[in-house]
Amino acid sequence: MRKITLITALLCCKLVYAQQKPNIVIIISDDHAFQAISSYGSKLTQTPNIDRIARSGVTFNKAYVTNSICGPSRAVILTGLYSHKNGFKDNETSHFDHGQDNFAKHLQAGGYQTAWIGKLHLGNKPQGFDYYSILPDQGQYYNPDFIGMDGKTVHKEGYVTNLIEDASEQWLDNRDPSKPFCLVIGHKATHRTWLPDTADMGKFDKVKFTLPKNFYDNYVNREAAKVQDMTIDKTMLMGYDLKMLSYSKNGEGSVNRMNLAQRARFDAYYKPIEADLKSRNLTGKALVEWKYERYMRDYLSTAASLDRNIGRTLDYLDKHNLTKNTIVIYLSDQGFYLGEHGWFDKRFMYEESFRTPMVMSYPGVIKPGSKSGAFVMNLDIAPTLLDAAKLKVPQAMQGKSMLPLFQTKKVAFRDAMFYHYYENGEHSVSPHFGVRTERYKLIRFYKRVNTWELYDLKNDPSEENNLYGKKGYAGIVAQLKGKLNKLIDQYSDQDAKSIMAEL
């Protein structure tokens, strides 16, 4: 009898210990623009479940990334290090070393049960996770494959966003309840080609979308913007992006993976649209604006499933009495263009891609409905999680814990942010680095073009008026270059340092 009592007491102690450590759920989407989230004031759509996280916690109104591209952003989130430190600078030439330190390894060593499910895009053998089931590379929207811990590929029937949520809930069902957990849910949505769930096709067909004011931007005095290849006009493909399949020999990969029922629903929706397009014989601006409307309808319909499945995650936590002791963070791997400057995609240090949505709930620590104007970055996720778990934050991590922002006493956080984009291939965006302060942004482009750009974000929030070299701004440029050099030294970016030394 005494033995049974002792065992019961030990089990209770383990469960109490687990509850002292907060559980963690991180939901990472792909290319989800803050302009498409209602808690950020979007008039394009409603995102009630992302809003639930915001209402129960904090909306970061000034959250940014260090390098606006998919794989590098996840590498930064994992490691708490800039791209030049974690070694994954771009998607085209970099290889991520999973042997290096990451937050999951510390949580695991600190008693957490850890899992990554869905898109990772950093190779297929992550470390620090007790369990993983990940999409190969970018993954597919329909009937995707998943790679498990045994290295084997498993084919699953269904829509990827739903399947990732199903797998996440299954892992939660089977976890060890005596341990705190950290679950990373990596969604493919809303990555190109914005292919909605069949249930959401046509969801926005009655909405008339207004063109962004700078949709027909002429890129005056912005050399890097002139040479990019990411316009809705010239780069967005009829067959691939907009599902007008007769315009392409091969169509779109995810469409080709559909089963008969899925394809029947796809054809029933898209074929009449294609027939109507051909009957109208559009050209010039009329055709460009038609492409913009189709893009927005597909993009937002794809995001609808994302938000719905985030709601499923939150409902699961509520149903299993986990909400009160679980940190939930939702963020995108970077921002995205929804027609601003005439673009889709990301990469540039301009606000739409540099800035990312991020909301976070932490019951008992973050006051519900909070708004933060602090400069926070995806770099800060790793140290924040370790701080919350009461684990030592490695000195090598370059981010900062965000938890002091929610203490009664106000704290200084950042007065400037450093950014560096390296890729010199797809979409012809010139590599660049720069600094953003509360009012100004200074950018140095190199390789493809060699220019500087300066923006006054107070008077020019859409970043159309490059002030670099103009009369009256020499003092501001000098101050910003000084701040930029300090950040380059602080983060030990030797590539940027050598480029600055050439001036």
C-alpha cells in the first residue's frame, strides 16, 4: 500500500513539474502577409482564429525578419542566429547544418518533449526533436508526402493544411503527459501557388479588390526595384500561378497530384473562369488587373484554410485544458506583397516583406489584448522560449528574450534593426543589407546593382521616394551609416563589413 502511495506521489510530482514549465506551440505559416490579417487591421479578409491569439495575448505591430526568404527565416527561428552565423543564407546554395545548436535541443535537454510537423525546408533530418513528420522541400498542397524519423516517405490523401493539423493533434494525443511539450506546426500555406482547399474555392469571388495605390509603381530612382522579376504583370504565370491550365503544357504540380474527386471540384471551379477569360480577350491593364484579382482570390482562399486550422489547434488546447499553461506563437516566415509596387513574393527590405505578422499568447504573463510597438524579430523566438522555460539562453544566440517587454517596468528593447538578404537568383532581387530605425531606413544594394537607398518612413511609408544623395540628408545618412556599422560589428557580419569597407 505504501509503495502504491509513493508511486502515485511521484507521478503527481512529475505532473506538477510539467505544469510549472509552460507548454509551447509555435505555428509558422509561409508568406502570410500582415496585410491579410484582421488583427492587423486588414480590410481584405477576416482571420478570426489568428485574432483569437491576439485577443488572448499580444499583437506585435513591429515584428520583422532578418532575411526575407523561406528556409533562411526558419533557420533563424531555430537557432536565434543571423543567416551568416547559422550558415543558411539562401535557398539556392546553402545547406543547413542540423548539428549546430538550436532552441529545441535545449528544451529537450530541459525535460521537454519536442516535435516539428509540416514544412521545415531545411533538409530532412532535424535534430532536437523527439518526433518529426515533415514535407519534402516545399511540399505539395494536395495529397502530399511526409518524411518521418525513419527516413521513409509516406503519402497522405487530402489537403496539406488539414493533414498537418491532423498529424499535430495526433502527436498531442500520444505525447507523454508527464512532460511539458514544444510543438512546431509548419504550414505550407500561403506559399506560391496559392492553391485553396476545395471547400474554399470561390470564397472571395464576390469581393472587389481595390488596387494598391502604388500598383503601377514606375520605380523612379530605385535601381534594384527596376531590375526585379516579381511583378503580377510580367512574372505571374497563367498556367502555373493562376490555374488557367490551357496556358501551360505541364500545369501546376499540386493539380496533377489531385485524385478524381478533387480534380472534378477543381475543374468545376476554374474551367468556367478560364472560358470567361478567353471570351473577353483582355489585354494591357485590363489583363494585369484581372490577374491581380485572381491572385488575391486564390491567396486569401488559401489563407482561409490556414486560419481555420489554427482554430482547430486552439480548440484542441481548450478541450484538453492546456490553454492556461501553453504559450502560443503565430508568425509567418516573412511578409509578402499583395500587389504593392505591382509585386508578389518577398525578399526586399521594404516593409511589406521585411515586416512579418506575429501574435503571442502566454496566460498569466502577457495581458490579453496587448499591443506592442517594440522592434522584435524572428531572431528573438529562440531566446524567448528558453527564457520562458527557465533555461539558460546560450551567449552565442543573437536574439533577445521578449518576455521583459511584458513586465510592469518598461524596458528598452531595440532602437534599430539589421537586415541582410543574400540570394542573387530567382526573381532577380539584388542582394542587400541595411538598417531600420523608428523613422528612417538605409539600404545598401550590391552585386546585381550597387546603390544606396534612404527612406523617411514618417513621410513616405510606401517607400517610393529614395532620398539618398538628395540635398539636406547628408547628416542623416552619416548617422545611419554609423548605426549600420555598429550593428554589423555587433552581429559580426563579415560580408557586410567588407562591402562597407569598399566605400
